[in-house]
Amino acid sequence: MIKKKISICALACAMAFTGMTGCGSEDNSSGSVNPSAYESENNVPANTGSDTDSLSIVCTIFPEYDWVKEILGTHTDHIEVSYLLDSGVDLHSYQPTVNDMMKISDCDLFVYVGGESDKWADNAVSSSSSQNMKVINLMEILGDAAKVEELKEGMQSEEEEESEDEGEEAEYDEHVWLSLKNAKLLCTEIEKNIESIDAENAADYKANLDSYISELSVLDNSFETLIGSSSVKALVFGDRFPFRYFVDDYGLDYYAAFIGCSAESEASFETVKFLSDKIKELDCDTVFTLENSNKDIANSIITNSGKKNVKIAELNSLQSVSKNDIKNGASYISLMQKNYDVLSSTLK
């Protein structure tokens, strides 16, 4: 155990010195907090390693964490569930602390996205000396259904993208959790792995999964009906666009200022003009932004369009859900339901 902890600490320190960040990182500071306080607030016992009957699951992002909690149901008395990004920092800006790396090295199940933004997690997995740890890489579970990141017409590209060689490996869109259809597939895989570390309660986990998938299906069908009956077939985003999987599920087109994990925060004149012209062409009365947006780009698009009565609406990408949000009742379904409510009030 001592050797394992030394190797994990060394890896975490090396990563901190090299400034390893995910795609489009805007913040080089660590976004992690000490999860022990969070676990106490949520009645999840901290795993000290002294209780051999205790199991632990570590999740990087909120959707994974919430899915795991839904599948576990009441079986949290002997299973610690950690959410590494619970400070509200998003996946693109997060850097793991030594404590985070230690949690991963000791856990029974580790769930992460597997995209460009959390390449550090691959190192954490390969450096762990645990022979029994289960690992779920969401991108790998999707396989061929994972989508290559798309630089659409009018989108502002980043310098690194403009200088890429043709032979360079394609970068995949990692925002897989924003598809309810993906969520059902990924939850099924998570349940299988939870069963494998706690077979005694397998029947309960299966029942919890079935119930949760039914909830996801209801919301999925609601989106299908809403979007299918709407005359609006394209969304205009004055922001980054992480909703590729979502719009593809329902046959929506989109135009946006930046790709989903862009580090850019100021749009060029050309990008603003393109999107301004697009809302006139499409006769849009709504420009969308993400949660926590300052809405400057959206306002510029509206102003430059000269179009009257255009409003700004906010969709939640579930990328920066904090422990306080969870304490106040945030869940994967509640946040996706809010997205439904926003679209319901804007799509005609």
C-alpha cells in the first residue's frame, strides 16, 4: 500500500508541474475540494481504508455521480461515493489533487468520461496497483457511437485547431452525458459493474436501474414529442456548444460561436455577424447560452442583427454542478427537465 501511495503522489505532483489541463482549459488552478466534508454532509461515510467491508466508487463528473447514486438506492451504508468535481469547476478546467489520485488508487470502481479533458485519468488507472479495481470509460462504452468534434460553418476556430496537421488524430466530443439515450446505455454499464463489486445486492441494483431507465425514457419521449412537433429545427448558440449528442438525438440543427470545449470567451466580428445573419435568416426569436454565461456574445448577436424581441434562454450542460447544487436538490433528471422546460417555452 505504501508503494502504491507513493507512486500515485508522484504522478499527481508531476501532472501539477506540467500544467496538464483538458481541452479548452481556461483555468489552470485546481478545481478540486476535499470530498470528506461533502461526504459528511450527504451522510456518505468516508472510507479510511480500515473497514474491509467498505466499498468505494469514484466519479469524475456530476452525471456519473448521480447515476451511481440512483442505482445504489439505499445501499450507501457500506459504499462511499465520491464526486471529484464537486466544487463546480467544469471538466475542461479541472486538475486532480494528490488526494483525488489517492481516492482513485484505493477505489473499487472508477467512472470517468475518457475524453481529451481527462487524459490524466488514464494515467491514474495505469498507475494504480489495484488488481481488482473496475474502470468505466464512458467514451469506450459508446464505441462507434462517439462523435468526432464538429467545427461547423460560422464557428470560431482556435489557433491550435487551425494549425493541426491533416494526419493528426481526430478529437471526439466528450459531452456524452447530454444524450438521454446515451444515459440509458451508460447507466446499464454502471449497474453491471456495481453488481460485480457487490453481488449480494444485485437484485436491488437491477430494480433500481429499471426504475431509473423508465424515468429517463419518459423524459426522452417528452423531448421527442416537443421537438418533433416544433417548427423550429435549428438552435443558435451565442456560446460554446456541448449539445451535439442531444441535438443529433432529435434531428435538430445548430449554429454556435465555439465548439463544446473551446477555451475562447470572445467571439470575432465574423462569428458574431454570421450568427446575427443566421437568426434573421431562420427568423429565430431566441439565442441560447450555457449556465454561468455572462451573455455578452448573445447580446452582441442580437444587437447586430437589428432584430426586435429576440430573447436569451439558458440551457444547462451539467458541467459545473457543485455540492451546494446537489444539497439544494439538483439531479441529472431535474436539470434535464429544466432544459426541457426552457425549450418548451421557446420552440413553437
